[in-house]
Amino acid sequence: MKRDSRLSNVLHVLLHLADSARPLTSEALARILGTHPVVVRRVLASLREGGYVASVKGHGGGWSLACDLNRVTLRDIYDAVGAPPVFAIGHRVDAPTCLVEQAVNQALDESLREAEALLIRRLASIRLADLAADFSRRLRSAGAGHLDHEPGSACLAHDR
């Protein structure tokens, strides 16, 4: 089963936006993520509706951060991207008549609910500012002051 990387992609984009002194185009962000600009626009549209990012059209336009990194948690962003399923584990049969299958489903359901609740609580305890600070530390230790967000440039963080 393919992994859902929307949360990871969005967090990546948000950190680039936080690091940039100017708006970044969908094309530039798509190059950073290795995807198509339409995918970037579709994902960021839900964040714009939530007030996390803003977009400006025209020359010099693009996407920019519209939120306080200290007030936004990974849980907020997880919810904004549609709260994708955390686990790919599922039942063999959803409504079994077999008593063994019923016992298996119940045990799996309880375990998965507990694990998901733990993860969601952890996401709620991490602020975007925490990620930005960690990224800044990594960038400084790599000997760079900031990323090059020029059109066509690769993410320096990927090349280190």
C-alpha cells in the first residue's frame, strides 16, 4: 500500500515558506518537492482556507506563510490536510460472522485506536516553531545561513 505523504510534504513546504523572505511560486515549491505545481496548489488551497498560508497572484506573487509558527501544531496541519489514515492495517473481513475473526477485529481495533490517539497527542505537542528551530540548527551546522529559494534551485537541505 502506498504511503500518504501529504503531511510530510506540507510540513516541508511550510518550513521553506518560513525560511523565505519572499513568496514562493507553486512552480518553485513543486521543484523542491519533485512534484507538479497543480499538486502544490491543491494541497496549499486547504491550508489557505485554514489561514496557514496566503497566496498572491501576479508578478512577485506566490505562496507565503500566514500564521504564527508558535501557535500552530503538527496536529493542526494534520487536520488541515484531511487527517489522513495513520495506519494501513485493516480487517480481513469488516463484518465477520466467524467468532475468531470478531475477536481478531476487536483486538486490532482497540490497539489501533490507542496507537492513533498516542500519535495524535504527540502531533499536538509539536509546534511548527519547533520544526523551524530544528531546521535552523541543522542549516547552521551545515554551514549555510539560509536556503536558496531562487527559481530552479534545488533544496540545499536535500543535498547535504
